[in-house]
Amino acid sequence: MKEQQFVLALYPTVRGYAFVLFEGPESPFDWGTKDVREVPKNEHIIELVARLLDRYHPELLIMEDHEDRRCRRTQRIKRLCRSLVDLATACDIQVHLYSKEAVKQCFAPAGARTKYEIAQAVARHIPAFKHRLPPLRKIWMSEDPRQSLFDAAALGLTHYASHDAGLSLENETASLQR
């Protein structure tokens, strides 16, 4: 019997992190968001992610490319990302990093350019996420915490699309709502 091979897409945020654990491009196995209030926040997030890695033993960790010069993450989040990459490497887990530009290019065939449009495309591709889709953010609103789940899923789908795993987002063009 073949052992399950998981891909963990992780998206650290100021509040905590979001993750989507994929069995394949069409099948997320587990997902969630975690707010971390304890200080020091990075240490607690690393501990929680270590538990995820120990529980599921993913073969790949997918994250945003925090070293990209266009990445506008805080220094704390960049340090956290480096620590998470080090943790995965220590656990013999391959790490793949994708820039925001790579995610946008992946979802361009679906007509998705903004974070919200990408989240809509993800919700259409993964129906289990549809009920979690946050409302369209107005300029004066802060980002909905549920958005990070879609950011993590978009990273995972970008990985599958870039590695030709039979994933095509071109069929996701149906009615982007604004």
C-alpha cells in the first residue's frame, strides 16, 4: 500500500498562520487558520507548525517567497519564514517558495488578478472552501482573517500548476463576481 504524500501550503500572517494540506491538486486533506496570541509569537508558531509536520509528515512545504525583493512582509514575518524553512529542512522536507507574482501568473488564465479574485477562483476550484470566502474588502477595511486560508491554498495550487500535475485553472473563468 502506497503511503500518502502530502504537500503543506503555509501562509504566516501577523495574527498567526493558515495552512492547507493537499493530497493532490483537487483534494485538500486538512486546512485551517490559527491565531496566536502568546508572546514570543514566532516561537509559538514554530512549535505549532512543528506539530503539523510531525503529525502529517508532508513531503513538501510550500510558502511565499519571503526573500523576493518585492515581498512586503514585516521583518518579524520574514524571520518567522526563515525559521520555518530551517525547521522543514531539518525534518528532511523539501521547501518550495513562490512569489506573489508567480501566484498571480498562475491564476491569470482564470481572469483573477486581485487577492479577492484569486480567492474566488480558489473557492470555485475547491468547493469545500466556498463558504469561507471573505467578503470583498473595501479600501477602509482591514483584511479578513479568512483571506489567509485562500492565500495558502493559492500557493499550493500554484505549486501544482507549475509542476504540471494536471491542474488547469483556465476552466475557472466562470463569473468572477466583483
